[in-house]
Amino acid sequence: MLGLGLATRVLCELREDVAAVRDRDPAARGAGTVEILTSYAGVHALLGHRLSHALHDAGVPLIPRALSNVSRILTGIEIHPAAQIGSDFFIDHGSGVVIGETAEIGDRVTLYQGVTLGGTGFSRGKRHPTIQDNVTIGSGAKLLGPITVGHGAKIGANSVVIHDVPANSTVVGNPGHPVRVEGRQVDEGPDTDWVHLPDPVADALKGLADRITELEHLVADLTGTERKQAEVRPLRRGEGHDPASG
């Protein structure tokens, strides 16, 4: 009875994971189920985790950790058997993804390669992030500690996040901090427009340049010299092809 229930649970979850690949990866729009099952490392890792997590919940010793380790060797994706992962989960490319023991992931979450949901320190108990529904985490991002990433949030590539993230916000930088994105998509779901993220470093430099310009104008007025306008060039172009679109 345990075996039948476990198989049914894993198959239902696997069906949702395959649908998530087809929905969120432009390269898979025309792919069949067999192709997705045989060629996507993220799906392989999730299948291994769904099985090891079900065995872990059933109290089976040793086997869940062994399955997790085999999956890591084969896919390059490490997911602890105790990690809780919701439905419609999608790991794109996947190499280098690490999901710790007490991590909790909601529904319709998307992770790109190199993401770490890690802990801080050696204390027991809850020590890994909680990711709510409809969150997208860019490649190379590190989320550390028992933080909460709110519903619909977006984490920019290579960000290091150590504090809670508000819902429907975008976080970039190291350390990561929320920034507002103009023209953000109204519909919920993964937003992978990494090209048009705000540039907080350039914004800070522009603020300093504006202040310096104001002071220079005051000095120019006092000395009778010509006013000059300081210029801050953006660190990257504001337009271009979205590399995350496939």
C-alpha cells in the first residue's frame, strides 16, 4: 500500500514538473513528454527528489540520502531529501543548484543554474530560506539563512540575499536589496527580463554626481566661471535582446 501511494504521489508531481518545463522554457514549447523526461537534468533531479522526499517522509532510513547523492552525481543538482518543494517547480539548466535541508519552496517557482538556498552557521533547526509562490531566482544567486522571499518576488542573477524579500519586489546586488522595476509585468508568473533590471550602483553614482554638479554650480556662480555638467554613463545599455529568452 505504501509503495502504490508513493508511486501515485511521485507520478502526479512529475506530471506537474514536466508541464512547468513546457510552460516556462521557450526551447521546450514543441518538445514532447518523452524528450523532456530524457533530456532535462532539472527534471531528473526533481524526480530523484520527489522519490527521496517521499521515502524520507515515510521514515525510511539511508535510502533517501543515497538517492539524493546519486542524483547529485548524475545531474550536478543537490537537493536534500528533507527539503519541501511545491508543485510546478522548474530548474532551468540546473548545474550547481543547491537546496538545503530546511528549505521550503512554494508553487510555480523557477530557479536558474548556480542558485544556492543555503544556511548560515552550524545551528540546528530552521536555517534555510522559505520561497513563496511565483518566485523567480536568477542564475548564480545565493539566498542564505532562514529568510522569507515573498510571493511573486524576483531575485536578480548573482545577488546575495541575507534578509527577507517583500512580496512582488525585485532584489539585486551584493548584499541584495529591493529595487523598483518600472513597467513590471502585471500578470503573475516568472519574469525573466534580466536585461532591464535597475542598476543601483549607477543610480547611486548619478546621485553623487548630481550633488557634485550642484556644488560646482554654486562655486561657479561665486567665482564667475562657466558652469559644467557632470555626466554618469550607464554601466550597460538599457536596450537589447533578453539572454534569458532562449
